[in-house]
Amino acid sequence: MRKRIPVREGVIITTCLCFALGTQSYSQVQSPSPDVSSSPVQKGVLVTIHASGPFEVKLVPQTPDGIFENATTGRMTIDKQFHGDLEATSKGQMLTAMTETKGSAGYVAIERVTGTLKGLNGTFALQHTGSMNRGVPQLSVTVVPDSGTGQLVGLTGKMTINIVNGKHSYDFEYTLP
């Protein structure tokens, strides 16, 4: 017999899951790249650059729209403020799915980031894919291909989200042509 979780409680559980996913670092980064932003670069050679800093996030549950009317699925808006090497804001949408198995759930999200990355102005999109498999988290946050504008045209990269003592931060490994 399936136990139905009230929609409001499901959204709260999902929100907690999303924050729980961030209690560690995700995105497999092989080894931190040195900050080479001031190093000379040969023409045509891509160099991986590291950016980091704190950010604040506000997730707002959205009302059911006919597609997500049960307690196991949800939708939220994302509103972020990035600081540090990435001085930017972002807006996005998140879809979530809970399961009957404790510690298992998933989410996908897209957000548009607008601001400056180490002094370069532009926008780009981030794509999130996250899951919890019986308490084991996995998260991938990557730059959507060809989404960079302005001085960020050609941006590629992966972002790692960290949450320690309720404080959010990011590590961003990226390349620019």
C-alpha cells in the first residue's frame, strides 16, 4: 500500500533533499587546476581556470500545474547570488522527484547566470542533474554547450557545489577560447 505524502510536506522534503545533496562536494574533479588567470596563454591552447566563492540560494516551491500534482514530484524556482570570482545572479527552474525508499530522490534544473567571471561580462546556462540513491548523492552541474554570451562566448566547464554548516560555496573549473 502506497503512503501518500501531502504535497506541502513532499515539497519540504524535496527542499531538504536538495540541501542534503550539498552536504558534501560533488562533481568529480580529478585535481584542482592552478589559478592561471594571470599566466600567459598560447593562442589556440585551452587552459583550465579555477574560480571559487560563496553564494546564497533561495528555492521557492511552485503550485501544482497539472503535471506535478502528487506528493512525489515538485517544481521550484531558483534565485542565486554568487560572490568571489563569479559576481553574478542566476534565475532558474528545478524539477524534483521523491520515492518511497528513504534516501532516494532526484532533481534536474537549469539556471541562467548573468554577471562577471573574473572580470569578463556575459551570461551562461548551468544544467544540474542530481540524485540520491539510498543516501548516496551524485551531482553534476555543467555549463550548457554554446550558452555563453558577451565575453563568455565559448565557455565550458563544471561546477562543484559545497555546503558546510549551512553555507553554500562553489568551485568552478572552466575554459574559455
